[in-house]
Amino acid sequence: MTNRELQERYRQKIEAALERVLTFPPLPQEEVFSAMRYSLTAGGKRLRPILTLAFCEACGGEVSHALPFAAAVDLIHCYSLIHDDLPCMDDDDLRRGKPSCHKKYGEAMALLAGDGLLTAAFHCISNAPRQYGTDPDAALRAVERLSHYAGVLGMIGGQVMDLAAENRTVDADWLRQMHEGKTSALIQAACELGVLAGGGDEHDLSAAADFGLHLGLAFQFIDDILDVTATEEQLGKPIGSDDRQHKTTCVTLYGLERARQLAAESTALALDALRHFGSPPFLCALTRQMLERDH
Ligand code: GRG
């Protein structure tokens, strides 16, 4: 099977797991389910849940054991994007080429849909021992790791630093810490949860966290670069939003050429971290693919 075919196979399994999370009988709360489904099925790359499945396999586990963890990570990712687009945050009207959740459902429903996805993520993991026969200790540890990385010391903390950086110039240390929180943290969670599902040990967790940190930084560098070099059609969201909000990015701080070098250096560090797992070809290819991405 080629790497592309394996990626597609992972994607289909993730979509099916998410579909199970989103299937509800007709209820008076239909509108919030509809808003959750709208954003969750809008066509994201599914990078994070794919990493969860791939790390599970890299640790010798079965992909089916990682599905509830992978779904949980993508539910949190989707909630963060809905909230990020709200007028009180980045105020973006377009996401993945479609009206953002609040544009379609209104602000209150978008806020609740994000909250609903966040809550569903932790239900998904804590219910996994009952629904999928997941090891309860692994599920408990997964809740701990995911809540750490998604919380104020991780993704939310990164967003707080992002808001505080609007309309002022921040230095390289600030930018790095902000990127680690906003972007690397959830990617680290995705990788660590794969290790937990695959029965990996503390050394595996630490190597997965190291990989996620560097892949996340490379991913964010490319995101900053695409914000000035890509088209709205490619990205499916407005371009130049960093500039409009007077945000410091790796492009404004270092220039395009150095930003590209930094992305390549972080990619190399991510590939180094994969050596702990015997450099699985799929994960190596995915890591390189993220450096070349155009959306
Ligand atoms: C916690 C209130 C609250 C909001 C969350 C953390 C956060 C706010 C927002 C982060 C949003 C953001 C733009 C993070 C940077 C990471 C990033 C580049 C996300 C886009 O990820 P992709 O490209 O998205 O994987 P797709 O659409 O492919 O799923």
C-alpha cells in the first residue's frame, strides 16, 4: 500500500468514527448537532487524528484501538477552529472554503457547537473502555494528556498569547512559545494518544512529544508563510489575516526566506525524533508532505 493509500485508509476510518459520534436520534437540540456536524465534516486535512492512528501502529498497536482517541483529538481541533473564527477572536467569515460556523448558525450556536465538540471529545475517550474495550488506564492517561495539551498551559495558553500579541510586535521567544501552545500542543497530544493506544511506554511518549513539538512548529511556520503566499481558494479562508490584525508572525519577524529555512529545520528535527520509532516510512513521508503543503 502506498503512503497516500494508507493516509486515505486512515481518513476513512476517522470519518466513520466521527460519524458515530455525530449520530443522534431526532432531538429538540438538533440545531447544535447540525452546527457541530457542519464544521466537523467541512473537509479538514485530519492531520492530527491520522497521527494518532500512525503512532499507535508505530508502537505495534491496532488502529481500531486508537479510533476513539483520534476522534477526540479532531473534535478538539474542530472546536478550536470554530471559536478561533468568532468575532471576539479572529473574526473570520470563511473556513475550509465555506462560511464559518457562526456565519451559518449565528454566534451563540457556534459557541455552543464548539463547547459541544470539546465536551464530546472527553466523552469519547472516557466511554472508550465500555464501547471499544480500551484499557481503562490508557483512557484515563489519555484524558490527562489531552486536557493538559488543550488547556491553558497548551492550546488555550497559545491563543491567549496570540490575542495579547495583536497590534504590537513580539520577540522571537514570545512567538515560539505562542506557536508551541497554539499549534504544537494539540499535535503533541495526537501523537501521545496514539502511543497510549498502542501500548507504548514513557520513552515512546517522550519521543512522540518531541516529534509533535517540531512538526507543530514547522506546520505553523508554513501556515504563516501561506498566509502571505497562497490564494484564498487554496486555503479556503481569507489570506493576509495576520497582516490585517497586525500580528507578528515568523514571516514578519524573519522574512520569507528565513521562515522557509526554519520550517525545514523544524521538519528535520521532527524526522530525527521519528528515529526512536525506527523512522516509519508513513510518518516520515507525512512529515515531509506537511513542509510542501499548499493549504
Ligand atoms: C480555546 C477559545 C479557544 C479557542 C481556540 C487555539 C485556538 C483557539 C485556535 C487555534 C486556531 C489556530 C488557527 C491554530 C493554529 C493551528 C492551525 C494552523 C490550525 C489549522 O489546522 P489545519 O490546517 O486545519 O490542520 P484543517 O482545516 O486542515 O483541519
